[in-house]
Amino acid sequence: MDTLITTADRALRTVFTHHHASRANPSSGIAVDSLSDPEKREASALMRVNHVGEVCAQALYTAQALATKNEGLRRHLQAACDEETDHLAWTEERLKQLGGRTSLLNPLWYAGAFGIGFLAAKLGGDAMSLGFVVETERQVEAHLQSHMQRLPENDHASRAIVAQMKADEMRHAQEAQAAGAVELPTPIKGLMRAAAGVMTAVAHRV
């Protein structure tokens, strides 16, 4: 029962509250350059997509932690989830600075990612669950790299946040691999990329 309450509390906090980081924002101390209105809109849309990605990461890790019976793995997933909270806080802060907002569909994104994570853990076991973490983080890392190319050249604040997020995601993938992840079948990887593409396209606007 305690686990279920904690899971529900984390879901509500992820979707409906503001977040506080345990680490300093990577953009702290960086002079905010003047951006044109079109540049602000594009940077805001990209950071909203990044925020949605972190909402989904929270859901995935939380669901996998709920599904596993391995206490060590549960602690590992919860620690990664806590670190992803920093990303939520950083992207929210940058969105506010840019005059943007988070996605209106965050409850939907969370529910979908939670369902995928729980099913993966229950049907495939811990090794498959970790495999999902590895593949998710690899795809997110590639996605963040594309944003580094699309963000306005003089938006140094957003770039600093994305760079740190990218480094963290790479480390999460390496840690999951070391913990015993199995390689996912190619069709599942393709479905994950397709689902991420839909999410990215929608979240860029809504």
C-alpha cells in the first residue's frame, strides 16, 4: 500500500506541480541574450518537448520501480527518477523565462509512458525493463543532440540545460546497461521511435 501511495503521489507531483531541482541550473550565471520573437517561440517549443520527455521518463521509471520485486533495482530506478526531476525543474524555469508553457497533454503523456513501463517490466522482467531504459535514454540523447542544432545560436541558457540533460541521459543508459539490460528487438525499437516522433510533433505545438 505504501508503494502504491508513493507511486500515485509521484504521478500527481510530476504532472500538476512545479518542481525544485537538487542541483544548480546549468544556465545559472549565463547572460541571457536577446532573442527575437520567432526565436523565443522556437526555443520555447523545443524546451516544451524536452519537458514532455522528462515527464515520460518520470512515468517510465516510476512504473518500472512499481513492477519490480528487486529492491536494489527499485532503488536504482527511483534514484534515476529523482535526478530526472532536476531536468523537469530546469526546463520549467527556462520555459517561464521564454514566456512559454508546458504541454497541455502532460497527463496523457504520463499515463502512456507509465503503461509502457509497467508492461515492459511485468512481461519482460527486470532485464527487459532495463533494456527499455537503455533504448529510451539513447533515443532521448539523440533527440537532445538534434535540439542543440535547432536552438537559436545565441540561446546559451537553453543550450547549457540541454547539454547537461544529454550528459545525464547518457550516464543513465550506461548505468542501466551495467545493471544487466538486454538488447531490445529491432521492431520494439522502431515502435519506440515512432511513438516518440508522434509525441515530439504534438508537444512542439500543444
